[in-house]
Amino acid sequence: MRGIATGSSDAIIVNAVISMGKSLKYTVIAEGVETQEQLAFLQSLGCDEGQGYIFSQPIAAPRFAKLLETGISATVPN
């Protein structure tokens, strides 16, 4: 994901992969999204979903279960 928002050749590859996934009627999920610029770039290309530090750092299973139950992430230590 590094460099995709700066016009590098990586951006061309990401665009091609998203386009291919969309043409095959797949849900496209980007992994490793770390910055707002990366997220905005992916959204502009029609990427469906993303995963990465911009959304959350990795958390332990009990904390994730609590987050799903309550919507509050800070109630159970990592």
C-alpha cells in the first residue's frame, strides 16, 4: 500500500487489481491501509472495504468479542 497515493507504479497495479476484482463481481478488500491518503485513493477507485492500522491496531480475541457485543473497544484490556 505504501506509495499508492503518490502516483507510483504501485498505484497502477492497485488500480488494475481493483478493476479486475470489480469486473469479476468480487468484493474488493484492501489490506494494510495505514493513512487517510491511501484510504481516499482506494475509495476513489471503488475499493469496497479495507483493513489496516487506520481502522484499528490488532486486538486480542476477548477484546474483539466485547467490541462486537457493545461497540465499545476500550472495555477489555488487550
